[in-house]
Amino acid sequence: MKKVLTVLLVFVLMSCGVKKTSDSGSKSLYEVLTEQSDGGGNIKFFEILTEPNEIKMLETDPHLAEKMKHDDISNSNYVVLNMGEKNTGGYSIEVEKVEETDKNIIITVKELNPAPDAMVMQVITYPYTVVKIHSKKEIIIK
């Protein structure tokens, strides 16, 4: 019985140790700062913010102010994804995946629409998402 408990204890300790070392060295390439169903632009557009004066504009948004740090301006780029004006609720825009190559960052965007038979609010919405990219490489949006 003691041998079984010892083996289990060693197994648990080893598996915990492996997880800690793999998590400590990894850093996500991007972070979704906010994903809102209303408050975006009235036309569909994607904007890449790289210059400090452009990025400072984001600090005035109450959804973003506490999520932004001063050092991020020099180390990160920001992407604003606007879906444009929609006649009902249920729409959203999100990042499907982000890939890094030697020269650039490729962002794949996914637009989500409500199902045809879904009950949605009859209100005009302006869905948008703001993403922080932890790199200063050139960004390509698909």
C-alpha cells in the first residue's frame, strides 16, 4: 500500500512540475482587450494602430483604460475591428487566429451573424473588437 501511495505521489509531483515550467516561458501573441456589441464605427473597417499618438486615443475608452499599460505603446500594436452598422442585435466580430511569420503577423477575422430564426433585439448595433498584438511587426488582416 505504501508503494502505491509513493508512486502516485511521485507521479503527481512530476506532472505538476512539468506544467509549471511550460507555462512560465510562454507568452501569448495577442490579447483581446474588449469585444462589444455596440459602440463601434458605422462603417465596416479594420484599423491598425502603431503610432503612440494613435494608441493614446484608446486610453479614453472606459473599456480599455485599465487594460492598457504605458510600456505597451512601445512594445505592442493594436487592431480595431469594426463590423459596421447592423439592424439587429446578435452580431459580433472576433479574432479566429493569429499567426506570426518572420516578417509579419497574420490575423484571421471571423464575423458572427445571428441565426436566421434567432430571436434578436430590434435595435441598431455597431459591433467592434479591440486586440493588442504583443509585437511591432507588420500586421496583415484576412
